[in-house]
Amino acid sequence: MTPPDTSTEKRQFHRIPETVTITVKKIAYPMTDDAAVEGIGKNISAGGVCFAVPQPYEPGDLLNLQVNLTGWQRHKNSYAAVIDDALAMAPLTAVAKVAWCRAKTDTQNYDIGVTFENIYEDDFKALKKYLAPQ
């Protein structure tokens, strides 16, 4: 008989620490002219990302994210990233849903946890390869 799992870890995907810049824009209807917000990524997994930004978002909000992961493009099944420097430096773009938002006590920022909702299949495969242990 196996003992019951008593850990509090409920994540489906392993997260790795990754300090990167992230550009965030809320997706809302009707469309608004709100500017994108710059944030700092704290960790990332194939399921989502945690980042800090200067404004709060509500759980359930949909966000357009551009995550600047250096080197993730080399895991795509394409030679274009090898040939085109701009493509090789392109950010990972995804639609994500806010899972939680917490005010940070030491700064005026907010930690945001999101799950990826929509991401190109090739980009998702490349992200999983990027995150895989070497």
C-alpha cells in the first residue's frame, strides 16, 4: 500500500526560475488603448508563468504576454531562427489567464500567476524542450 501524498504541491508542470522581461496587455472587449505594462518574470513552466508588474489583475482576466526567453527559439523545428536574427530573438507570445494576484509588501508591485490558455503549437513544443532538464 502506498502512503497518501501529503505534499501541498498541486502544480502539473515543474517550474524553473527564470528572470526575464515580460510585456503584458489585458485582453478586453471592447478593445481599449491601454498601454502594455512591462514586468519581470520570476519562474516559468509549460503550464504558465509567475511575474511581477506594477498593477494588479483580477483572477480570470485574459492577458496577452510576450515573454523574452533567450534561446527558446532554437528549440523550434525550423531553420528560420538560425538564418534570421530577428526571429531568433522573438519573444514567446501567448494568451494567459490570471490564476492569482498578490500585492508585494516590499514594493508597489504585484506578483501574478497565470496559466497559458492559447499558444501556438510549435511554440509550445519549443517551450517544453527549452524547459526540459539538460
